[in-house]
Amino acid sequence: MKAAVVSWKLRQIKTDGEFFGHFHDLITLAHDHEADLAVFPENQTFELLGIDPSLAEKDIPLFLHQYAVQIEEWLARISRSSGIVLVGGSYLKITDDGPRNICPIAYPTGELTLIEKNRLTTYERSVLRLGVGRGLKKSQDPKLGATICYDIEFPEAARALAESGAMAIAVPAFTENEHGFHRVRNCAAARAIENQVYVLHASLIGSLGKEPAPSAVGNSAILSPIHQPFPAEGVLAQTPWNQESLVVAELDFDLLEEVRSQGDVRNWRDREPLFWEVIE
């Protein structure tokens, strides 16, 4: 499987057509690189907030909700026409249980899997008043899993996905400063090592000039376990810092299985026991 991860730079726009045009251009770039899978950042849909510059922060979920179904249908159509599995970043949607941060995964079959964010930042809880997700969800492709940004900072989330069969975990992310970026990146790298899987970290960059995205920094990367024959730093490819771009790499699942069974350390095999006893 050839995977692409995207760094999306926020633009000042005035129409939803500009947003979908931006999205389409980046998917076209992934298609030009012959990617089978493309991963986009969390909250790239904040770009749509430029349509109403006077919008109050508390009204953001309701405003973005009006685009939720359109985004889902558009992604399903583009995935079907391009043949690319699209981890479509994230958007805010008002569900029967209240507003949620949702990552859609679109498949060339036209089907969608909707992943909810389970752990929320202070801003998401107190200002946007989002609700927590209802748990992890299996992808239509058993080798692919996804967690949204903060969720990757909890080892149990990636471990549960790996236990369910995922060998590549997509992490759409949005971090306002370098502390947040490195926290998510370092945790993503740790999850790749612990579970001997690939982790695909896609970063939002740029700025709206105000909340909810006064700034967004980072780069995007395809991470691997740190075992031979993978790179010593565990990075198969990464985009330049704070530049909109895309990188691709082959995800060799047979090689992961080989490393799991024959590596000099075998983190996946040696993960038991699930609970460690602290002895006095």
C-alpha cells in the first residue's frame, strides 16, 4: 500500500467552493503520486469559518454542522472516482448525542466509516462544548485504524486498534504550538514502536488569525518502528516544517510481520502482560 500524508495550510476563503477546491487539489496531488491511501489533518474544515468572519466561537459547531453531510457525500464520491482511501481530516457534526469531532474514512466502494474523537482538549470541552466519542471504531480495511490527535497520546487507544488488526494508524492532528506538535509527534512515534505498526501523522498548519485557529504548526510524517531495515529515526518520509505539501511511502505489512517475529527486540510479541504488577 502506498500512503500519502498531507500538511494542509489554512487559507482565507469566502466560499465553500474555495474550500472544496483546495481539498480537491490536494487529493489530485495524492493521485498523481499513485497513492492508495491519503491522510488529511484534523479540523482542516476550520477553513470554512472564513465565510462568516463575525461568527462567535460558541456558534462554530452549529455553523460547521451545515457542511457535514456535504463533506461526507463529497468524500465518498471522490474516493470512488479516484480509487484512493481518504482519511478525510475531521469536521464538527451535531449528532443525536450532541456535537462531536469526527474523522471520516471514505472508501472506493462509496462507503464511509466515521471515527469520533474520544479525548478532548480544554478548548474543545469548555468553548466549543463538544462531547466525547463513543469509543474506537473498526475501519472497513482491517489493517487501517485512526485516532484523532489527542487520542494518540493514550497508549491504550493505539493498542486496542493494533489488537483488532490495524497495522497502520492514521492520526489527523491540529496543534497550535510546538509543544503540542512535539507531544503528538512523540506519542505517535511511541505508538509505532510499542505496537510495531506504521503511524501516519497529518498536521494542520497556518492561521485564521483568531480562535479557533490563531496558529497551527507542524509537519506531517509517515512513521515506522525503529528496527532494521526501517530508518534508525523511525521516519519513512516527512514534509517540510510549516509548508503545505505531501509525502508518500510504501507501507509493507509483510515487513512489519517479519520485524514482529524476527527483530532484535519484539515489542509486539513481548507486550504481555497487559497489566504490570508493582512489587513492594
